Amino acid sequence: MNQTKYIVPVANFFIESAFKLGDFIFSPSYEILQNGYEEVSTDTLTEEEYNDMYIYIESVQKTNPHIAMNSSFIILQDEFIEVSSIEESFLLVNRLSEKADKSLDIFRINECQIGNYETLPGIAGISLDGFQTIFQRHPNSGEISILNGKVSFMIRDGIGLNPFLEPSLSIHNDPLYKCLFSDRTDIIYNICRNALHRISEAMYMQNLNTAFIYIMSTLEMLASPDYIQFKKVKSKVLPFISKSKSDYHERAKYLTSLSEHKRTEIVHNGKNIFDLYSSLDDIKRELFILTGIIVQYVENVIKLDLKTYEELEEKRNELITLLGV
């Protein structure tokens, strides 16, 4: 399989250094890159990787200066495909944009919140002019060419995300790092990884009813591979995040109330979420608590290195016994 590099622009994501997370290389805009390796690079990136990255972004600058100067970039490696039709281009651009976009989850989960749209980074692959675009390096000639996807219009207020801490090697100690950047392919890891990305997806939902339902269904997804009533979800999830018997029962009471008085009303009775809370801040606070439960569950399960549902169930029963519930 012939591999090559793809360069994916990200608007509204303002970084001033170059770094690597997993297999993804992050580059600031071309203007910042010109300050050189010593000034721009972090300890996650070798000088050779930096120089290659600079060549890629410089090539983008020569052909698409408005993108190179106003975007950050995610560089990834994937199979080289010689696109011969618009349909093939759309498919490739969409697949690689989604792949690159997931690498932003660590920033979204650490620094963003559902309902607060102002500081969200752009969707990877969608440039400021609304075009879905990525760049492909030819593995033989080294030429950088543009591949176009569909036109997208994501108009929203805000200035985008300027990450509080840009990564160095110390980010490997972040509990989320092992949850988001791993070579694991087992079913438990994939479900947990998907749950974190669903949190990121919910952050872009303008309708908070949709975001609420999506997050609640994410809890159900974590609880069981098969359909179960929501009232049974708490006994599947809470043993992995509860510190004591009283903590377990307090969280169980919270989820029961949430299910009966909010979820049922929205999902089954067609109520609007704004009719069930006294303010927008209350809604955002509720969603923040829910996403916190999901993140805590994922971190703890990944830490336990469980690979199958059988192992997950065995550990859950062990924790239930220890908690005395």
C-alpha cells in the first residue's frame, strides 16, 4: 500500500507552536512557521519532522495563500489515492477530514463545553471560505495538490479556540491522551473512544434538545452493546466512577431523576429542553455534569485495560461487591 501525507486545514484554531499528538502533526499558520524550528517547535517534534512540515505548508502558501495564512493544519499519513472523479474526491476528503477532526477531541473535551459555541475550533477540513478542502502530497514527485469536498456553511459567533496549553511530551500524562491516541483496536476501546468523539460532536449542535438526547444515548451506548432501559444504565456505569457506597447512591439518584423528569419529557413527550430548565446556564451546567460522567467512566475503563464485554462485566461485578451496593 503506497502511503503519503495529507494536510488538513483547521480554521478558528489558533496555535503558535508545532507539535505531535499520536500520529498527527499540528502546524500553526505559515506566518508563524517562518520563525523557525527553535522558536516554533515543541519537544514532541523532531527537526526532520518540522522541516518536512514546513515544506508542505510552504507549498500550500504558494498556491492557496489565504488558507496558509489563516489556518492551522493537521498532517497525517494515509493511503495514496489518485482521485479521478468528483465523487472520489468528496469521499476521500470527507474520510480524511473526519480522521483529522478526531485528533482535536483532546482540546475540545479539556477546554470547551456543550452550549458554549464561541471558543470551539473549526471542523477540520473546512476552510474559512466554507469549502471542504485538504491537500495531498504525491509520494513520488512530492508535489502538493488540492482536493475539494463539498461546500459547507457553519456560521456562528465567536473567535475560535486558542488552546490554554499547547502540547509538549508532558501531555502523555494527561489521562485523556491514552483514551484518544492509542493503537488499541478492541471493542471496549473503540466504544470508549467513540463516546468521547460524540461529546465533541454535541458541542457543535445548535439545538440543545438534540445535544441532550445525543449525550444521553452515549451513556446508553457505554452501558451495553444491546438495548436496555435507561433506568438500568446507572448500574452499568456508576460502579466504575463511584468512590463509595454513598457516592454511588447519590449519583444513582441524580441519573434516576434526570431520566424521569428530563429525558422522558424530551424524548417521549416532545417537551422542549428550555421548558424544563429555568435558564440557559442551567442547561449547560446539566450537560457539563453529564459529559463529566462520560469522560470519567472512559478514563477509568481505559485505565483498567479491559478488552471485552465479558471482562467489563466481571470487573463491574467486582466493583459492585467492593462498594457494597
